[in-house]
Amino acid sequence: MKKFVFLTGLLNVLLGVLFTMPGLIRLAGVEPPDHSFWLMFPAVFLFFLGIILMICSRDLKNRSTIVFWDGMSRVAAFFGCLWFGLYAGMGVPLALAALGDLAIALVYFIGLPRVLNRSFLSILLDRRC
């Protein structure tokens, strides 16, 4: 599980790089916005969250709550991308790509409680019994 969390953090950092380069994001099938702020804002978020996940992977027992809340943000991102992809004209590929976030969140939600021998709620609410 430590390796999985580390790799998802690394994925976030790499996606942050993708957002900083409008030419690369076009290759991914996404038309960049007119103003670069709307690319840099998610890039900074992805960099920060990726580094946090890589640090958390070193000590999942004590930092699992942070990973769980990242899973919650991934579920929110999935629903947001699903809506933008299907109903706001950004295309089905965006909605399909968002399935990756949902899959990662499900691995967090199922894998961490099993590995740490704790319940879903005890990790989510940072309760240690």
C-alpha cells in the first residue's frame, strides 16, 4: 500500500507538470483556457498534494487520514469531471479519465483499512482506539 500511495503522489506531480505546459495538455485532448491562471492553479494543487502523498506513504499508520481525505477529494474530482465531461461540453474522454481518480479513491478506501486493521470511519475521523 505504501508503494501505491507513493505512486499516486508521483502521478499527481506528473499531472501538475502536464498542466504547466499548454502544448502537452492539448495532446491529452483538453483545450487549455485563455488565461494561464486556470492552468497554474490546478498545477500548484497537484504538486502540493502529490508531495504530501509521497511523504504520507512513508508512515501510513500515522498519516492515513490525510490519504483518506485525498481519496475524498478524488471522489469529488470524479463527479466534477463527470459533469464537465458529459454536460458542460468538455467531452467524454474527460469523464473517462476521471474514472482513474475514482479507482484510486476506492483502493484507498478498501486497502488502507485492511492494511492498517482499522475501520473506515476510524481512519476518516482520525480516531485511534
